[in-house]
Amino acid sequence: MKKGLIILIFFLFFILFYVCNIDNIPSSIILLKDENINYNTLYGIKFNEVDYINTSTSFLGEARQKKVNVSVCGVNVKQINVTILPEVEVIPIGKLAGLKLYTSGILVVGINENITNTNEIREGDAIISINNKKVDSIDNLKSIVEESNGEELLVKYVRNNDEILVSTISPVKTEDNSYKLGLWVKEGATGVGTISFYNPETKKFAALGHGVYDKDTEELLNIEDGELLKSKVISISKGEYGTPGEIKGSLLEDEYLGSIDKNTDFGIYGSLKDSSIINQNKVKVASRSEIKLGKAYILCTLDDTGPKEYEIEIESIDLENNINNRSMKIRIKDNKLIDKTGGIVCGMSGCPILQNGKLIGVVTNVLVNDSEVGYGVFADLMLKEMIK
């Protein structure tokens, strides 16, 4: 009896494991031309094309759409919609730029339990209004709190990017006769990073290859909009064992390049208004099946002379990775780059990776214990994120 129960529990867990794996396959998938469906699936799960159903026009051109059945041991269990993009050409950039990201509301990054008289607001929440007055800056928030004279305030805030909540807080008078909510807050983020590529047909750009996270809450920064600015390289600190290096740059506030509208796990995206930074020719975006182990190049800016190509080696490729920006492992091979930076450093995130004349990916991460080794994200993942 006990043995039979163990077998039954094991069987149910086995079924649950397969159900969860199938459920994780999205209901709609975007592919590049000649790209196959690449998802980590369990043994026996297959994708079977039904037929092409129609064509549609996207801002990248005419796309084909088809239905694909997901089957387990020959039995269809799910149907997904697949959109196949036309062959896409982009312009690799590889130029350092200034990034100014503005949050939707004011981000709560800390709570003073000795002052705040509510336990409902949490770190990571974004205050959007107080007493139905829009809050769009820290100065604006301070002004509303000061004018309250200690009376109870109705605070509206956003949690997890979509849930709108309301709490009441009575400001506390401090020793200097000012009023405080007992919340540490911040508005947006500023820094430098590398512009990856630009689509001349849509005038859209992609950068970084990873998202911008808030250092205090460790969550992806929920932005309302942002600005892309020209940046000047000030200095470079070399990466060493246990310590990543950094390209330090200054933001040129009066030299506006474009607007930012998305901050995602696969980079930031927006519209480019100033085409003066474009100094490369168009290249095709490679499908994953075209990427090979071995020699490739990154396009990187280390000084005011602009972006230059540096040799790297693709050491490993994870063709089925659709969940993070560690699609391939790369190693810096160019001694000129190693002499200047020690390898991959902060600020190089977003450097385009080129192989056989095509864009295959973008630099995203460095190994802290070996600055010559890091990771890149597939270009197709960024392109798909761009058009969502």
C-alpha cells in the first residue's frame, strides 16, 4: 500500500512537471526569418507546424503568421501563434551615451519606522498623488507635505507596476518645525551606457542589453519616460579580480539625442532624434542558428575618437535561452582593449557583437573574478523586445 502511494505521488508530480513546462510556453512567439522555435522543453514535447494563416504588416515590414501545435507523445495539448518577421537590417552603434530615466511617480526606497504611521506602503512602491494632487518630483512632494500642517494625507501609490493602492499618513513635525512622511524617496536614475543598434526605418534604438535596476530596492525601475544624451568619456578604471572596472562619462545636458520609453530586462528602448552619432553601415540581424563558436568582434567607445572594433571569442551558446540576457559566453581577445580596460567593464553593456558581417548580440555582463570573460544577449531577443 505504501509503495503504491509513493508511485502515485511520483506519477502526479511527473504530470505536474509536464503541465508546468507546457504552461510556460507562451501563447504567441515572434521569430526572425529562418529561425526555429527554441525553448527549453521536456522529453516528448514537440512543436508541429499547422500552416500559414495570413500575412500582416508591422513597422519592420510584412510578417507571416502561422499556427503551431504543441504535442506530447503525439497528442496536441496547446496551440500557439507564431509571427515570422521579415529579414531585418539595423545599424550597429557602439557609442557611449548619457541616460536619464524618470519614474512614474516618486519611488519609495526606504521607510523610517519611527516616523511613518502606516505599515501599508513598502519599498519599491511609487507615489503618484497626495490628496489627489499629482506628485512628479521630490520638491513637489515636499511642498504638499509642508502645506498639510500635520493633517492626514491621502497617499495613492503603484505597486508591482500595475496595482494602484491608497493609504493615509499623518505627517510628523520634526525638531526644525518641518513635516515629514518618514519615507526615503528618489526620482529616476542617471548614468551612462552604450547604444547597441538603431533601426533607420522606425527611427528606434536599443541600448544596454539589460534593464536598469534601482540600487535600493533591487527591482527593475518602472519608468514613465527618459532622455538619451550625448556623453563624453572622462576616465577608465581597469577591471581586476573581484572588482569590475568602469568607463566614467559625463552627460552633456544640452546635447539631446532622443527619448526613452521602455526599460526592460533586455535593455532600454526609445526614439533617436539626432542621427549624428550614426557612423556605421546597415547590417543584417543574425538568427541564432547562424551564430558560431569562435571569432567575433565588439564595437566599443573608449575615447572621443568614437567606436572601434575589438576581437572577442564566443566560447559557448545557449540556443534555448529566452529568459535572461546570458545567451552566450564571450572572452575578450584583443590586447589593445585588455590594456585599456582589463576586459569588460561597466559602461560597455550594450556594445554590439558582430560576426561574419551580421549583428548577433550585445554585451551584457562581466564575470567579477575574470574581467576578460562575460556574457552577451542574442540580438533577436532585443529586436523582439523593441517591437512589443
